[in-house]
Amino acid sequence: MMTLQQQLEMLEYKRFKDRKMGKRRHKYFDDAAGAQELNLVAMMDMLTILLVFLLKSYSVSAMSIPVGEDKLSVPISTNNINPKEAVKLTVTKIGKDAAVIAVDETVVVTLTDAKLSELKGQSRKRQYMIKDLNTALLQKAGAIKEMAKINPNIVFDHKIMVIADKDTPYWLVTSVLYTSAEAGFDQYNLVALRKDQ
């Protein structure tokens, strides 16, 4: 049996040990709370970096083409050249609905049956100019030249991307290219989709 003195010493030792362990527990939980705040900041940094990476990888393509059965069916190519940013000239699918010619997604000419027959008659006479398109392209060239005066990073490089449906008649493509060249956009690229897209 333990004496009273030994029991008191044992009790005092237990109290001392409990206080010491209590401080350790308190210190441990304080450290865990501080670590939680740091982990939250690190997590936000990580999510921000991930978001920037995803946005950059999503916007790798310099252009978007409204492809679909009703809108536009772009020809297929095996070439691997990526297009560079330029003024977009779009000729949509000619069919049931009236097709359009658009400059940077702004409709310039609506290709109704009457307008198509008028343009076809002009092209037979070797008059390829599409007046409404010429006016819109001259305005676009003027706007780019004005921006180039203000911002030296912007340069009018005479480039245009022609995005036309694969079933667009040759005479219409010829008229569009002629009109573009007359408006100052004489360096054109015909856009096609790669086979793997």
C-alpha cells in the first residue's frame, strides 16, 4: 500500500502532467488553426493559377467559326498552319434562309435570291465589285488606321480571313476577294478546318 505522502506526490505529479499535456494539446490545436488559414490562402493561389492556365489553354485558337449544319460548313484541309488574327469576312451557307456576308460578325450584305442573281449577273460581265461590302471594308480599314495612329502596337497589315461555306459558288468567292483587294485587304487567307478538328 501507498502511504499518504506517496499518494499526494502521485496526485501532484498527475496534475503537473495533465497541465503539461493540456498545454501541448492547446499548442497543437493553435498550430492546426493557423495552418488552416495558410492552407486556405495557398488553395486560393493554386485555384487562381489553375484558372489562368485553363483560360489560356481554352483561348489558344485565334478565331471562332460558327460551324453547324444551318450556319456554315467550312472545307476540310490537311494543312497544319494556324491562322493569325485578322479581319474576318464570313460568307454563310446559301440555302433555304437568306445567306449573309459579314465583316467581323457584322452583317453587311444579305444574300437574298434577288441579290444573288444581281451579283451573278455582274460577275458574268466581269464586274466583281460588291458595293456594300466595299464600303464596310473601307470603314474597317479606316478604323484600323485610326487605331494605329493612337496605339503603335496596332498595324494595318492588309490581312483578311475569308471564311466561306464549302458550297459557296466560285463566282461569289471571286467577287468577295476582288472587293476585299479593292478596299485594301489584299493579303487574304481562306480558312479551312483541319481533319483532326
